[in-house]
Amino acid sequence: MKTLVMGLGNVLMGDDGFGPFVVKVLESRYDFPGEVSLLDAGTPGLDLVPFLTGPEAVVIVDTVKAEAPPGTLKRYGREAILRHLPEARLSPHDPSLKEVLLTLDFAGKGPREVTLVGTVPASVAAGPGLSAPVRAAVEAAVEAVRVELERLGVPARPKAEPGDPDLWWER
Amino acid sequence: MARITVDPITRIEGHLRIDVEVDGGVVRDSWSSGQMFRGIEIILKGRDPRDAWLFTQRFCGVCTTVHAIASVRAVENALGLEIPLNAQYIRNLLVIAHALHDHIVHFYHLSALDWVDVVEALKADPAKAASLGESLSPWPGNSRRQMEAVKAKLKEFVDRGQLGIFANGYWGHPAMKLPPEVNLLAVAHYLQALDYQQKANKVVAILGAKTPNIQNLAVGGVANAINLDNESALNMTKLFAVKDLLEEVRDFVQQVYLVDVCAVGALYAHWLGYGAGVTNYLAVPDLPLDTKGTQFDLPGGTIFDGNLAGAKAFTSFQDAYFRDNVEESIAHSWYDGDWQRHPWKEETEPKYGDFDPNGKYSWVKAPRFMGRPMQVGPLAQMLVGYATGHELTKKWVDYALNTAGSVAGTKLSPSVLHGTLGRHLARAVRCAVLSDLGVKHWGLLATNIGKGDTEIFTPFEFPRGEQQGFGFHEAPRGTLSHWVVIENGKIKNYQAVVPSTWNAGPRDGKGQKGPYEASLVGNPIADPKRPLEVLRTIHSFDPCLACAIHTVDAEGQEISRVRVL
């Protein structure tokens, strides 16, 4: 099953860098089957379309808004993500995950399986680096992705010699 | 007198808020309040200037390429570097492909629903839609069968009980005026556009090694090793893949996108008078053809007070006319102080306060050129190009005015371009110009490599002492400039003046409104609770303000509020 693991977020804006951070940790720790690709996608808005057209399954790591303390890990499937429809398009740069999934839905081209693994941010102020509670959520997110890949039938294999994650923006 | 606040105009953290005062169904006054990414100099201070572009391209996830290009140019300018021709051409192809992708997405997926009533498309006769499409364009994607398929798909979608992506739109709004057949054509093209924007994006991915966040730039050139005999270098296979993609996208742009905008614009001809605002225009030349940046394939310069005859061009990457006349004002912005300064002399001391329409009300600074507010974007570049005799601009502007004019049944002159519809038209025209230039610059690169030139990089060393540099780039949204001060090989100061700052900025110390604010005055508002007309005008600028953070609201707590007081 062609699968994409995608980290969304801005690495220069504090906890917003959570998604790319988790992707870098995954890359340093595991080998993946050929049909799985990993991507630090930044904050591409509607530009997500090319990445979500093609894979049959997508696992997204991101920050999420929820009534829960910072660092809480949340997991959502496609129905949960789309449960609340986007509000009237008030900006050309609103578009995000929901809009892209719905657009691809209309075009008949989207992924069958969509999972969002997210954490509640503490701070998204300018400056690279995760806050303590969000940094503490990284391990749980890595495990959640690993479990999801296993469920999809494309399990990750621990590397014989794991390296350090390439967190270039923190150097 | 009603006061309408649309807040946020974006639904991600950091947003644009627009306030308008409406009297007698017309906007009389307006305020644009935005939250920009700030603190970039904190992140860049002390860093190696060769790394700056990796960080600056993360300012905005949609426009990663543009900040990377502006950054390397700023450092190269500080050091007086010449860039090998291959590197210029590869950068140009990235710039062109990114813009093609961006403009297509902007019209179909971000703005079309301001003008197209998707629900009305269900009333269309597919045969009539097809024959209308075929009368306007040789595009093979306008057949009756295709129109029937799109209508069926739309019906199925609607019958499922949820409009999905089309829910919460302005269906049935009195300002929607297109006949059902044009609505259906637009929906069909909306779907096709999804494919073609991806093709353009693929060119960026091939040349940039990945997108978003390309990897192939370097101060002094690019990192794409050119080796026709090597699998992993830039070789013939990759070059021809790029060529095929550029040609396919060119056909879509010229036969579908531009035609659609002309047709829709003509059918909304009563809107031609709205949304002009600031008629001072600023654009920078781009697509350098030489190693020094003194010859360009895209025009740039200034126009003041709508006077095309007085247009003055920028002539090089070192042009003092540009360098010396850019300033930013913080008079009405949430920073400490009241100054208007050149970017090399700016500091950033944020000082947040309440929204005070008579005082400080925005995080966005107010850039000014020779003290005047300037509108930036494709309209600025196309007007400067038209005024200075740029051939490709003239070709496509004339084509667009003729096409729109024939649908509207009237002769249209370039003066109609000042305004909301003009901005959409100019963007489509710019896209057509770029679609021709993509194929041309591919040819320039291939020919140069064919001569045996595989140079991609100019080595250099940082001198001791202090250097100042500026890099400009005409991004899809308009003039972008990065300003760097380097001391002993490290960044001492870094400022970015981004296109949406020029357009979305607040009043300056003299009370001169910014372009968004000025463009809204005089717009009609049919229904204050559904301010579609405000969105039409703001969207025509293609705002890109708060792309800095991405947070999914999976629990539906965040709402966009339209308040009418």
C-alpha cells in the first residue's frame, strides 16, 4: 500500500515544528518498506494536493487545536478530520488539510486511509525549538506512527544503527 | 452606517482582519490588520549567510522558493558575485514553474468560488457548455462528454447531502451572475487545474530536488550537477521531462486559464470599476539572462498615479533607484516607536496593543517607495511591462483585452485593468507570459549545456569587515526583497519586505492607506452579513500573510466571524 508519512508545520515557529521533528526522528531510527515515503512538508496549504494524490494511505503528524494540555497526543481518522466542514473561504491561504481532502474527494483522487497524529502546542512563537511538554510528546507520536504503519501492513524496521535526527533548524 | 469586521480572513494562527465601514450599501472606509511572521532577524543573527536561504524559505510554506531565491541574491549582491549562466537558467525555471503552479491554484482553487456558483452549474446544459467552451478555445478538454461527466460528478456529490469543499460558499448570493453553462465549464476546469498545477509543481521538484522547500540552491549558484552521462545528475532524461511538463502546462494556461479569466471577467464587466485603490505600482525585473543581473526577461519598475507614460524601469540587481527608495513605517503598527526607515537601518521591537483604528492596529509594517504606498503583484508587473514596451506582455495583454472585449461586446482598453477584475486578468496574463518564457528558458539552458558549459557555481570567500546587500525577486504575489548586513562572514542584520506587506500594510505616518484598504473604498456591499464583495477584492490580491503556522482544528472550535455592528 503506497503510504506517505508527512510532517506538517513550520520549524521556525516553536511547537509548530512538531510534525517535521517527528519525521526526522522516524528517519533516524527506522528503515521503511519501499512503498513508504517520509516527507517534511512544511506548511504548504493547498499545495498539499500533489502529495495527497497518489498514496493510498497518509499518516500526518501536526499540531492540533484541542481542549487539552500542551503535549497531549491526539489521533484522528478521516471522518473525525472532516466532521467539521471548513468555514466559508475567507482567505486564499486558509486552505489546509480539510480543504485538500475535500477537494480530492470531489475529484475522486484522494487517499483511502488518512490518519492524523497530533499534539497540542504550548507556544508557537518565533524561534526554532519545541517546548518541554511538546518535546515530551515526540516519543508517543513516533510510536503512534509506527503502530499505524504496522496496521496498514507496511511496518517500519528498527535500524541496526540508529543515528541522530537531522534537526538542522535547531543547530 | 454599519461597521463590518471580517475576522479572521485566514483561519490559521496569525491572521488578516478586515474592517470596513459601510454606508448606503457602499464601503466608505477600511482597515487592514495582519499578523506577519516576525522575529526572523533573531533566528538569522550570527548565522552563516550561506545558510540563510534554508531558514528564510521556511517563512512561508506556500512560497518557499521565492524566499530562497531572494536570500541567495541578497548575499550575492553584498559580495558582488556573478552567477554562472546555467545556474541563472535553472533558477529561472524554478521561478517560472513555481509561479505557474501558484497562479493556477490561486484562480481555480482559491478565488473562482467568489465568482462561480457551483450549485448553478447543476442547471447547465452540458452540450451548450461544450459548444461555448469550443467557441472560445481549441482546448480538447471541453467536449460534451466531459461536461456531462463533470455535471454527473457534481450532482452525485451534492446528492450525498454535503457539498464538501463547496459547502459554506456564497451560493445564490445576488452578486453571482454567471450563466449555468459558464459555471459548469468553470467546475470542469477546476478539476483539470488540479492536474496541471501538479505538473508545474513537478518541474520544481525535479530541479529543486524536492518541493516544498527546495534543496538545490547555493550562494554563488545552484547545486544541480550537470552531467549528461550520469543517472543522478541533471541529465537529458530529466531535462526532457521538464520540457514536456512545461509544454503541457503552457497549453493549459493559454487555452484554459487565461480564456476562463477573460470570459468570467467579461461577464462581470459591471465590476470593472471596483477595487482600484492605490494606483502607484511597483514591480522588479526578473529572470536574469546574464551572470551579473543586468538583462531580464520580465520587466520591473514604477508607475505613479496610474500614469503609464511616466513608468520608470529598474535596470539591474544593483539598481540604486530601487535600493535607495524602500522604507517601512511603523506609525500604525504594533512596534515600539513611530519611524519610517530603510530596511538596513530597521530594528524590530514588537509592542502589541489593542486594535486602535486611529492608532496602531496591525503587525504588518507599511512599506513605502519614495514615501508613496505601492501596489505590487502581477498587475504591477504587467502594467510596467505594457508601459515600457515589453513584447510578451503587450502580446498577452492585448490578447486578453480583445478576448474579454469580444465576450463583453465592447472594446476594452488597458485602463480597465486598475481594479479587482484587472488583478485577476493580469495574473492570468502574467501566467501566459511565463508559460512562453518557461519553454524559452528551457531552450537557453539546453543550448548552453550543449555548448559544453556545465558550470553551476562561483566559489568565493567572505571578506573581513561589513557588507550590505539586497536581493529582489518578483514573486507570484509581487515584489519581494531581502536586505542583509554581513560582518566578518556572519549575519549582523536581516530584513525581509514581502509582497503582501506592501499590499496588506496599514496606514503610514501621513495617514496614507495601504493598497488593501484603499481598494475596498467604493466597493458595493449587497448584504453585510455575507460580504462576498470584500472577499472578491481581497482575494484578487492573492494575500499570503500568515502562512507561518499550520494548526489543524480537528475539533471544530475555531470559527471565522463576520461581525456587523
